[in-house]
Amino acid sequence: MNIYIVQPGDSVDSIAASQNVSVEALTYDNQIYPPYRLAVGQALYIRGGSPPEDRIPLYVFGYAYPFIDPDNLDETLPFLTDLYVFSYGITLEGDLVPPQSPDDWMIDRALEAGVRPVLTLTPFGPDGRFNNSLVTNLVHNPQIQQRLMWNLGRTMQEKRFGGLDIDFEYILADDRQAYADFVKRTTQIMNQFGYQVTVALAPKTSAGQVGLLYEGVDYRLLGEAANRVLLMTYEWGYTYGPPMAVAPINMVRKVVDYAITEIPLYKISLGIPNYGYDWPLPYERGVTRAETVSNLEAIQIAIENGAEIQFDEEAMSPFFRYWKFGIQHEVWFEDVRSYKAKFDLIKEYGLTGAGYWQIMQFFRANWLVLSQMFEARKVGD
């Protein structure tokens, strides 16, 4: 495996010749389509030989909505251990709210591919946003929890889910202990029926970190309560925030440094983003809104606007600026370099998992880099 950075004057033919790969392999691996245009600074995956036999086993999963493109899902499944179906909500009474689109078809395809489907549980309110009132109501009421467990068990059996992911965010500080107790109780019940329970954790860098996203999340208690945890190490750059990398590796490292002091290594999965953002400039807090773009869309924007892609060595993330209709934009996204940096961090710390938010857009080069460094565990391994 090699990574090549496009230089001025390069073409797919000249790069393929210089790297001793076929044009077909280069364009297929990097999803380069006719007329085969490139952006200066674009990072390309260059395939080598077969993956080494001593690859480290890794628990790999990705979140997906039921409206994911079927071909995209089929191409992604071979690289996954689990497929996290997003998502099932809850009512004040403890009933489940299924996804708006049918999910049976994606569960079928996951099982056919030897991938375990996992039910993702979220406390979404009627507006589609995380609702901490639903969390408070649930974690302090044993009767509602009992009803929820019954509904979860029935749904998981009927739908053939193989595990449960608890993705609660914006938990109130006063609910910190009760939430951890709820996760522990849920894990104990689910484990009796052979279901693994994962809990998603906001990216904290210290126990006393302030803010609504962090104060109700106790790494030690939740790490003890669940079978596995996902560190949601992304969204430093976000829709309403200032332009910056979505998952700067220097900040990701700080989260991992703290997490391993509270949670056993064998339980930790690193969160990995599969998207970027395009901000109009100048940025004005409360006014500016970034547009979400896929990694391939970001590259096309650079190509169409003649922008040269830069690389931030501290954040280990690509970015560029361009002008359109008199407005300057700044784009941050992920490429093979930024993904490899995250995979290197997983190896460095000895983490055992990687979880993608989300897999709705297929970025082949990411999976090829991953498969050169790790071997996705399969259920039962």
C-alpha cells in the first residue's frame, strides 16, 4: 500500500505508470470516473500486494439509515463486523418508535453477508432531535424501563437483531448515575439472551469536562456497565461551528488518552467520520451554516473550482478554500491520509474497534486502507 499526492500536470495515466499500477486499478480504488479529472493535492490510494497475514483483528461497524443505497450497503458489508441500524426511538411510556423507513431488507442483507445487525436506541423527540427529558423520564422510572426491555426483547427477536447500541446524548448532569445504572441493568438483561450492548460516549478529555454534551456521561461507570463503548471522536468541526477538521487527530488523541484511564482497552472502539463540511466565509457564530459533503463530493468541489487541496499536519486532515458566486468557502473532509492516521492511532493504543458515523456514502479507499491494516472480526470470533 502507498499513498500518492497529485502534483500539477499529473494524469491518471502518468500516476499509474509512475506507481506501477494499472489505470483500471487506480481509478477503481479511488472512485475516479470519466473524464478522470484530478485535484492538485488529492491523496490517492495505491494498491500493493495482498493484505499481510498478520493483520490485527478489529471490531468494525458502521451506522446506517434504512434508506441507504442497496449497492452501497452491499459494497460495505464485507468490511464490517456489525451493522448499526439507525435508529429506534422511545416514547414516554417505554414503547419503541421504529425507523421511518422499513429496515427488514438491510437486516436480511447483513445476515446474508455474515454481519450482525444491531438495533440502535435513541431518545429522539418529535422534532427528530435528542431529547434529554425522555432520558430523565426513562432512567428514573423502573416500570418504564421494564416496559422498554420487553419491547426491545420482542423487537430484537422478531427482527433478528444480534445486539443493542445505546446512543443517548445531552444527558443531564443530575442523570449521570441513573443513566449508568440503566445501561448496566440493560446490559445484564441483554447478555442473558446473548445480545452484546454498546454505549456511545461523547468525546470527553477529562472527568470534570463541563457542557451539556459531557456532564451526564461518566466514562468509568459506563465503561463498567456496557460490553463495549464507542468514543464519538468527531464533530469538532460541525454544522454551526467555525471551519475546522471534523476529527482532528490531536484532539482525538486527547480523548483516547483520557478514555484509557477509565475504560479497559478491550472495550474501546474509536469513532470515525465518513463525511466533511463546506463552510461559507466569513464565519459568523449563530449565522453561518456549513453544508455536509461526502469525501468524494469534497474532491469534486475542489476539481470544479480549481482549488488545491492542502493538508493540516497537526489535525492530519485535508482542507481547501475556493470562491463561488463571490463567496469564499472552506472545506474540511477525510481522505486516505486522515484515515490512516486514525488507524495508526488504533494500533498505537491497542484499541479493539472502529465505528463509522456513518456509511451512507461509499468511500472505497478508506476500506482498502483499513483492510490492509486490520482484519474485520466476524460474529463469534
